[in-house]
Amino acid sequence: MNRKWGMSLAMLVLAAAMSGAAASWAAVDNGVCLDCHGDSSLTRKDGEGSVFVDQKSFQYSVHNINGIGCLDCHTDVGDLDVSQAVPHKTPLAAVNCGGCHEQAASQYRLGVHQKASHKGIIIQCQACHGYHDVVSNENKPVRERENRSCLKCHNPGKYHNWLPQKETHFTYVQCTVCHAPNMPHVIHLRFYDLAKRQFLEPERVLAALGTDFDGFMPMFSRDAKPEEMSADEFENMVFALNRRGLYVGFHAELLSQNDPRVHQVTKVSAKRACADCHAANAPFFDSVAMFFVDQNGGVHQYKLDRKVLESYSVSNFYLPGSGAVSRLRPLDLGGILLVLGAGVGVMLHLAGRAATAPLRKRRHDRKEGEAD
Amino acid sequence: MEVMNAIVEAGLAGEEGASVAGLTRKLRKPVVAAANKMVYIHHAPIRVWHWVNAAAFVVLLLTGVQIRFAGRLNLFSLEEAIHLHNYVGFMVISNYFLWLLYNLGSGQIRLYLPNPRGMARKIKEQVVYYTYGIFRGDPNPHQVTPEDKFNVMQQQTYAIIMFALIPLQMATGLFLWEIKRFENYINFMGGVRIVNLLHVSLFFFFAAFLIGHIYLATLGHTPLAHIKAMFTGYEEE
């Protein structure tokens, strides 16, 4: 028995003795598992691969916050036999995430990652989502979301050479917007501290306003549609933050809605139709929202009217072809009038020259007569 | 020159002179006085620059319209329009710096710098000519020479365009080409929408300017005289 397993076993025996009973399935809580698996040098019996669980990361994971314990996922641990070096059976079966996340699993089975298994490449949930540190990504920037998932394996910079503004798309558009094309989309606005030049956590916004997740929307949205913040109410919210010394702008990103269908990632049908997004009537303009994630991992979605995108506070947002949501529509009108004005001016001048041609002819003839 | 204008007017006038159709027919039949002296005005590098720029501007305007009104127009696919706009945009930027280098090197840059002496009077004369004198058959108050090829209004317009508006259009175009790469400059200017506002405003200005420019180019002693000169380099004195 190696030294670490021995020490762990001793601790387990001590725990069992203190409880006055043999450790059983029902009695094992996360703490018991972490007594051994909290050791960063813990490896499998054969020495291959770490079985360490970072207690801190696990503590803040959505699963722990929501009361999901080790044995809820590792269901085949069974009763612990503390007389053994490894007090549970090995190897354990792979965790079946689909046991709880049924819809996500069924959508995944239709996607390209599942299809890769035909080539002998097994991509399990944790390859994208991680093991014990799964957290909500809802209010994370696109790049951070992708770093935790797609970019672990994929290097989009190597491809997409056809795509104009490649880096801009990678920064502001989630991969699945194009690669899970059946998904509904949402334009997500993130608070940006203009003074400190950094993104603002929702807690700071709520603290400045003196409200909480539930009180945020009613504080500003008081019209006939309380579930949606209008453009005026949005401006009031910005002014309220300004008055409290928080000068904010907003960064807009295009995301897939949080929906199990996002797991049906495709390759061959990845969208290459620019006009689907770069059009004034693109459907996602109707879905604009802010997401706040609370300390328990709960996501609070606040719906916004699409006219919010015309606010000066969202001045980093511009899509060619998005004229109907842009405050610059008067610019188009003014520009078209300018061009038409130039055309009309030219036509009038030309008509004036044509109309006055006889006058010039008479004048010319008179001069010639005088010269003769 | 006055004699020349009189001959042109004689060509434009006549029985049909008062109708637009008649005028158009007359415009197609320029009257040229063989006795007039030809003066070399437009140097070859400037002519090449001008026509490359002209073709590029047309492409930029067409693709720009497609990009701006994506989903409403179908001149090109948006993808094609953006790529073409980018390539041609870089061509215009290169062309601009060749123009600048040539004009600085040859000293011709001075042609674009208005002389403040008598400027107000010259502007007044030129405005009166275009709004009144041209209809009466008065001679153009400005005589084209190699040392003074632009009238005072052309000089000021071209100076503003070449030293302010084109550089601004190039800079904003460059920033919009790769928003992420230039995000610090874009943020300094107030965000991508402000940069885009400038770029699109100038796009409309240049579209309007092009209409006026082409029309004014037909106001030589024959409708094609200035345009021909931009190919041959020679204007009639």
C-alpha cells in the first residue's frame, strides 16, 4: 500500500469509528470522499491519472451549490469497505450525465461530437464542461465561455479564413450561433465599467443600486410591460448608476439561448449565410437580454426592448445591415437626401444651361456682329 | 478662351438649343477650335492615380451600399461585398500614398494650397460664374495653366478632401476592417458605431461629390474636353 492510500485509509477508519458505524452508501457525504480525493497527489491505483478533486472548485460548482453530492453522479461506488486500500470498487463506471440532463444528452447524440465516436474518438460531457468545477457561464464573455469548452480542442483561427472580421466574430459571437444553427439566439448585454475599463459583476451593479436580483427589474420597468425593460427605462437605469458614481457602457454579444438543443453541434451545416444575421429583420434582434448569475449559480434573465441597442451606452454594437435597430437610420435618410440633392442640383443646372442657350447664342451673334 | 467659349456656345445653341434633347445631341458633338493651343496640365502619374481612384471609388461605393443595406439589396452577397470592399480599400490607401509622395516629391502639392491673397474675391467671382455667368456665356474667371490648374473653389474642395476627408475615410475604413485589432483606437473614438457613423457619412458625401464632380467635368469648352484631358494630359488653353 502506498503512503497516501494508507493515510487516507487511516482517516477513513477514524471517521467511521467516530460515527460509531461502518461506512455505508447512505452515510458517505462529500467530506468523506474529499478526505482522500482532496489530496492533490492522489492517483489511480496503477499510478496513471489523477483522481484529485479540488475542494474549492467543487464547492462553487453548480452541482454542489444545488446539493448534488459525489454519489449522486458516481452512483456505483457502493458500500465502502474501509479494510481495503481503496475502499470502493475500481474502476468506477463513467458518470452518466444524461441521467439528469436527459434532453441535453439526446440532443448531443444527434450532433457531430457523438458522430466522432464512429472514428473511435469518444467525447464525453466533461471534455467540454469539465469534471467537478462546472459553473454557470451565462454572464461570462464569449471568449471565456469558449475557452472553457470549444477552444479546449478547436483552434478556430486556423479555419474560418473566408469569414470577414474573424477575431471580432470569435470575440462577440458564440460558436454555437453558427454551429448549432437550430438554436434560438439572444443578444446579451454585459455591464462595462468605463472608468476602470473592466466588466462589472452583477453584484456590484445591484449593490450600487441598493437592490437585489428580484428587485432589479421592478426598480426600473414600471410601464405596461413589466417583464421587459424599455429603451427609456434602460436609460433611467444607466442614469441611476451614473448618479451613484458608476459609469457604465454595455458590450453586446450574440449567444445561443440556454437550451439543451445547443448540444446538437453540427459541422457540415455550419452557417455561412452572412445575411441571416446581418439583416434588419434577423430574428435575434427581438431577443435582447441581460443575464445575472447569483452566488448559487442561478441565472436571472432580464429581457430588454430591442430599441435598447440604439442607446449610446451600447455604442460598441454595430452590425452591417442592422439599420432597423440602429440609431443611425436618420443618417441613411440624410445621406440619401444628400446624394439625391446632388443629382437634382446637377439636373437643375443642366436644365438652366439648356434653357439659357438661346440667350447665349444671341449674345454670341451680337458680339460677332460688333466684331465685324 | 473667350473666343473658344463663344464657339462652344454657338455649338450648343441653334434651333434646338433650348430643349434638353437638343442640348444632349449637341453635347455629343463637341466643337473644337483647331487653332487653340494645347497645354500639358495633368502629368502621367496623376492621370493614372485619378483613373485608378475613380474605378476604385465606384467599386467602393457599390460594395459600400451593399454592406450598409445588407438584406435589402442584392448587388453582391454580403461576403463578396465585404471582401471586395476590403481589397479595393487597401488599393485606394496605397494609391493615396503614391499620390502624396508624387505631389510632395514634384512640388505639385502647392497646386492644392490656396493663396489667401484675393481669395474672397476669387471665390465670389467663381460662385457668380457658376450660378449666373455660365448661363449668360461669360468666360470662366479662372484660366487653367500648369502652375494654377484649379480654381480657388476646386483648390479648397480638393485640399479638404485629400488632406482631411480621404485620410479620415481611410483610417475609419482600416479600423472597421478589423474591429478587434483596432479596438483601442475605436474605443478612443467613442465606439464602433461612432467610427461607422463617420465612415458612412463620408461615404454619402463622396457619392454626392462624385455626381457633382462628373457634372463639373463636363463644363469645359466641350462636354468631354476635361475628361479627355484627364486621359491625354493636355487641356486647350
